[in-house]
Amino acid sequence: MKINRRDFFRLGAGATAATVLAPYHFALADDGFLEIRAVKAAQSLYPDSPTSTLWTYNGTAPGPEIRVKQGERVRVRFINELEEPSSIHWHGIRIDNAMDGVPGLTQEAVRPGERFEYDFVVPDAGTYWYHAHNKSWNQVGRGLYGPLIVEEPYPAFDAEHDMTLVIDDWLLNQNGQFDEGSMGMMMDWSHGGRLGNWITVNGISHPELTLKAGEAYRLRLINVCNARTLELDPNRFDAKILAFDGQPLPAPITMPYEPYLLSSAQRVDLLVIPKLGQDFALEELSGNSPFPFLTFHVTETGSGSAMVPKLKPNPLAEPDLAKATVHPLLITGGAMGRFDGITFEGKPLGRESMMQSRQFWAFNGVANLPEQQFFTAKRGETVIIEMVNDTAWPHAMHVHGHHFRIEEREGSTIDEGCPWKDTFLIGPSQTTKIAFVADNPGKWLLHCHMLEHAAAGMTTWFEVV
């Protein structure tokens, strides 16, 4: 079967798909650990096409869904059966620093044939995910990720009405197979990151789900794309927002604008109460016409409840802005950007050394995980990071080990009750201030989650003592 690139964005609505998403299954080892193996596996990404060889957790991309209750302990034995070192980062979890999974900062990468045991408690209910954190641009892009769902310790949405939707984009060739040669392209590193031409949900090409009219559903959307910011419009099907990045809002809200931008690594929980006879789809809106990648069929009126559970806030410390310490972060570089004054490994970067090292971006003039931390904060100190994006590209900025509030964003109004996040999108030539209480001791990464950007220089760290 041969297809051209334009076909990728015309197909979809007519693609054959399963009526339900495949459930996740895993078994605990005798000692109570969940064993997660990084292993190559064959998986189909496009209808009626040959399988692709992906890098997976336990044989599927995404890997097994881990579901625990708030306050419970997670014990995972990671076994690396790939040919290069790897690790697992638990994205969005305010985790013990030694378990954060960042090679070179919190642990050594797990070499081929070896293992590492992650053991931590989840303090916050919400929608999170886990993914490889060594050469993430390559390993996540090949399928090394999975959902981590922390359920509320009180009655909320039951299993039938709580759906996890892991969204990825793949760059497929003319045979509908994963284009392995697309990984690591220098243009992606210096421009907008690697963008795919086909979207899957939970590893399935254009799945179809059935909902019952009049019943309340929580849809947990997780954007695991390397660099794609999904342009969505929940208002098209009367959805409301329950939570951002795992953190619930005081009450469900209607998005006041469209499209809603769900950047790489971000999550959003949608509340949907479907109406009889009104099928709808999740659509990507960035192309010339909407591209539906998940269809919902609404059946007869159900017998379940339309009551929406009240989600309680997680125990996050409020920033004390009057006593905050401010740390400026200037983002430079990239195509059509400013390269002067950038250093890497203590040496100035010229054009030739920049091409050789593939370092195209910088924080405060320094590219990629410097030996010297960005700042040190005392435990309990309120920190404000003032980010200035002096580049021609947007960036999905992610803070490890903490959640923050956006206190000020150039060009927009920030409500007093602004939501908590662990990742936010900063636009070209924009200034944004984020604030959080540095209450989690250890060395924490701060980076762009457009993974090619992180590899090409947009990575630094701070320490809480």
C-alpha cells in the first residue's frame, strides 16, 4: 500500500479502527515490584500497513498504564533490554529526587542488560506519565512512554467513565511504517523539533469509542509527542476543563478561547456529558482543515449519573510573592535566532563548533546541562523564574519535582486563581514569570520538553537545599 504525504492528513475519518482501546495488563513480581522492560517490539501504526519496530515498555507503545491511589507507594523494577543506556522519568510527580530518573543528575543511566529499582510515594492525585530520559529525543520518539494515573482516595469517576488517551505523532514513510531515519535531523534540532505526519491514540490509528448519553466522563489527554503542540477545541463538543497537568481546578471551566494549545508533555482532563445522537471527535486544528484522530459514538441514554464529582486540590504550597527570589532566564538561539555569546562545556560556540556539537539553543548563554546550577534555593523559599524567550520559536518549559503558577505572561491576563502546572508554553519573543515554593530537596532539571530543543541546549538545573 503506497500513500503520499498529503494523504496522511486527508485520511482518518475513514480509517479502520478498533471500537475500544486495548486494556493494559501487567503482573507484579513475587517481591511486589512491577517489572517494566524496555524492549523492541513490532506494532502497526497505520491501517493495513506493515508493522514498525518500536522501542517499547513491555512490548507496547504506550507501555502499561500504572494506576495507584494518592499516597500509595509505586515500586517499579526497570529492566533495560535495549542496546543503549536508558532511564525512566516520572513526569509531573513531586517525587523523591533520587527517583527522578535523570542521568547525569540523579542517577546513572541503566546500561543494556542491567536494571534499576524505582521506589516512591505519589503525593498528588491526577494525570501523569512516565518516559525515557536518556536521549529522550530518540527514545521517547520511538515509543518509550506510558501513563501514570493517580486516583483520588475518595469516590470520583469509576473505571467505565475514566479514560486515558495517550496522544502521539509519528513520522511515517510511504508504506505507513515508522521512518527511523527521521530521528536526529539537524533541522529539527534547530527549528521546531521533530513533527510527525500521523497521530495515534494509545498506539491505535484513529480509534473509535462508545459513550452513553447523559453520563459524565473524564477524558485524560496526555500529549507525548516529541515536539507537536496539539491545537484542540474542547468547546466543539461542549467539554469543560477539570484539571491541567494533573492539578484539579476549583470547578470545571469552559475554555474562553480556541484553539486550546496542549504542548508536548502537558496533560488536560476534560469533562464530557455527551448528548444522544451527537457523535463527536478529537481533532487537530493546525492544518488547512481539521484532522480527526479519535471518534466518539454516543449511544442510548445510559442509566449512570450525570453528577460531576468534586475534585479536591492537592497539597501544594502557595508561593509568597512578597518574599520571593527572582531568577532571570534568557532563552536564545535556534534558527533565525541570536547565537552570539553562547558557550558549551566552558567554550564559546562558533558556527563550526555549533554544527559539530549540535548545540543551537542556550539558557543565559549556556548550552545543555552546565556543571554550575542555574540557582540554589533554600527549602521552603518562594522562587520566581522570569523567562524571556528571545527566539523565533515557542517552547514547552518543564520544571522537575515541583508545580508552579504562571504569575505574569506578556500579552495575556492571568486570573488570580491561575492553575498549577508543571509544563507551560512560552511564545516567541514573550516574557513569562512562574512562581513556586522550592520545597522538594535535591537537584532538579529545568528544560524545554520539545525534546530536540532539550538535546540541542535547552537544559539546565537548580538545587533545593
